[in-house]
Amino acid sequence: MYYDFYMSGSLIRMFHASKNDTNFRVLDFDNVEDKMILFEDEKGIIPDIILYGDIHIQYMQKFFNKTLVNVGSVGNVVENLNHDENIEDMTETTQAYYTIIEGNFGSKERQSLSIQFVRLPYDIDKEIAIAKKNGSPSLENYILELTTGMYRRNKSK
């Protein structure tokens, strides 16, 4: 459920939502104590950097000499918590987001390491056409997410 590796002297751990549970969510606005749960390890192997993606909101935070990075989402970004239905052009929010981490893979020696966030426009109409053609489940909610960046469970307006 997770993958550990060294890069430029940092132990990096990658997983979807958390190390042992794909449904456990840590949000960008959660308190630091809740975020530190992601670094806990029953074997005492504590990573320096965590990369995860479950919440589809790209962000990075440093605390207690650790770095927490949510890598974003390629094709289903849901970072718009303050949705305004009067805004017609959502292209800044609805781009594909991904993260590049660069360094010396496998090296335990401290060296240069970089984390870069990338936003990339893509053809949302084509994605919707493919989803319709394939009979994707929850299609209307999926279209809402793709076109507005508003997560289907936050549909309160």
C-alpha cells in the first residue's frame, strides 16, 4: 500500500491516502497533529517526505523537519472549495496538476532535491465524451468535478 525510497538523502514514502488505509483522509486544512499521523510507522521507519494524492488538492507543507506533499490530480482536480456558480471560466482550477520530484534516486547522501508543481491544460470536453461513450458511473457528478473543480460530496449549493 506504500512505496519507500531514498532520493538525495531523504527517505520518501508514497501512497494513495495513507500508508495502511486507502480511505483514511488527511486534508490540506487539517491540523498538524492529524497530518503527523501520516508519518507514523509501527516499525519506526519515519520518512522525511510523504507524497500522496487522495484528496486531489495540490499542496506542500513543512513541519517538524518533515515535508508533506499532495501531488494533485491529473484529470480530476477538486480544489475549488469556494465554488461560485457565476464564474464561467474555470480553466485555472480545472487543469491537470502533477508533481515532479528530482534528485539522485537511491542515494542516502544529502544532495540537491527539488519538488515542482505543474499545471497543464487538457481537453476536458474530450474526456467527457470518452466518459459518456464508456458509460462511466456517476457521470453527471464526474462532469461537475471536471468542469468546476467542485468535489461531488461538496455539492451544497
